[in-house]
Amino acid sequence: MSNIAVIGDMHFGTKGGNNAFLEFMYYWLEEALKRMQIAGIDTIIQTGDMFDVRKFMHVNVMFATLTRLKPLLKKYGIKDFYVYAGNHDIYLRDENEICSLELLRELSDDDLEFHIAIDELMTFEVATGETITLVPWLNKNNQDRLLKAIPKKTDYVFGHFEMVGMPMVPGGATCEHGLEIPAFAQYKRVISGHFHTVSEHLNCTMVGTPYHLNWGDTLDGTHRGFWVLNTESDTFVLMENYEFMTLFSVIEYDPEETYDEKFFNPYEGTLVKVIVKEKPDAKHYKKFTEQITKAKLIDYKIIDNTIIEIEKVEISEEVLSLDTLSALNVYIDGQADDFEKDAVKKLAKHFYLEAMNGSK
């Protein structure tokens, strides 16, 4: 076992358990498993937030987990699936004990074992002699205990960490609190889930989500996927997604294009953003809007850049692609200078991080 596949936050059950998203996630997983099988990989580490909703699990998500996950992993030769608690996997904000990952214990058998770390570290040795330590979600009640328990001589530390200085979303704000990367300098690598964009600094890698979960994620393009850790050569490589491995598509309205039912077939089952830069022929544009309404899309939205600006507010593609926190900061900066903008930004960031961590 020198090659280990690493998958970031999967968020099964996102968008209120939306079945189109769930089907896409299982489609993505099978495509990834095909590539793992070719590479001879039989071990996966999932970096937390395997499930999306802290307080409950939608029945379709539970059913898929119990009936589809195990056969799919076994089909492609996976023998060991390691997973540890992320903040979205736990029911209580500051206790890990009640955790949705317990569901996976029912799936282990002689050919496929699910190894689950919920409120204790898990350390194991690989065939090449290196050791890996899995650290579940750190809360105010377990953080000191778990961090002190990490073996000093372990080679790789996996976690679901908030790391200072690492970007939280594509092109957006960096984390200003949490763990300091230099504190982990003694380990070969620190590999973490939690933040949804890929980033690397010193010996720390944030693996990001394996696929796009929202329009902001599409800023990363195909720079998502699963990772391969080779413990023999100490390499960590991102196996990037193919272009078709996304639910998000962009169409630029073309007044010269013939828009009929066949045109939208490739976009079936996806979310579509339409960018309109010009519409010289009103009848042509009306036909386009009629056809897209009939198309079998999850959803669509039209960004009409031909609309006259109102109150000097310009809606651009750049602004629309901003993550939530950056968009809030842009809005705050645009207000009159009669209040403490930095204080308001700090408060906005506090509430944003509370929401991001699934806290209530």
C-alpha cells in the first residue's frame, strides 16, 4: 500500500438532499474509482465532511449510503476506507460523540473495512513502514487532548483543520484563526479537508472538495479531483477532474446560434448560467428563453449585461463569481464612510464562518 487515494469533503446530501447532486456525486465517485483501479489503489482516506447536514440525514442519502456505497467501492477493488469526523458530520457543535459516520460501521465486511475516527486519533502503519495519524474535528472540548496525543514520530497527519493563512474559498478570504502551520513542521506532510479550495503552503495541503458545489467553486475549473499519496516516494499528486465532471455550465448567448431542443441536450441535468452581452434580435432572444425554459436543467439563471445600470450599480461576471464573504466585503466597502467598515467586516466574517461550520 504505497499509493493511497485521498478524497476531500464530499458533502453527500448537499442542497437539501437534492437528488441530482447526489446522483452526480456517485457518478463522480465511480469515475474516480476507475482511475484508482488502473493505478492499483485499494485504500482511500476521506478527509471529513463526508455528509453535509449536521442535524439530520435525508432518507435518499441514507438509502444510497446503505445500498450503493459498499458495492461501488468493492466493484473497483477498494479494501480499506478510512474516514474521520468533519464539522458537518457531527450533531453537536462542541462534541463529536453523535456522528453520522457511525452509519458506515454497518457496511464493513471481510473484503472491505471502514475505519472510522470520531473523537479519538487513529494511527496506522502502511506497507512501506510510514505511519499515518487521522485527527477528527477539533472542538473546544477535545482540541488540547487530541493535538497533544499526535505521535511525534508519525509521518503524515490528516485532519479537518482550520489553518491560519490558507484560503477558504477560491480567490477569497484567508483564514485568520485556528492552527499555525509551522507547529506541524516536524511531520512530512499535513493533509487537511475543511476548506473547499485547493491550496498548499510549506508542508500543508488543503485538498479542497473533489467537485464543484456552487458557482464560486467553478473559479477553480478542473483543479479539483482526488489525490494520490505515495508513501514510498513521499509525493502527493492531484488527479484533476476532466472538464465534463461538473454540474455547472456556462452558455454565452449568441444571436447567430440556432437554439433548439438538441442544442440543450448536452446540458441536461446541469445548472446553467447564461451570459448575455448583446441581443439585437428580440424575436431570436425570446425563442432562446422559451427553449431554455423547456430544457431538462436542474436550474438556470440569465445574466443580462445589456440591462441599463440602475443607481450606478454594475452587475458583472466578476462580482457574480465572488464567494459570499468577498461579496459582502465588496458591498460594505461601497457604502458611505460614516461607520466602522472594518468592524462590520469582522462581524460579517464571524457569521459567515459560523454558517460555513454548520453551527447553530
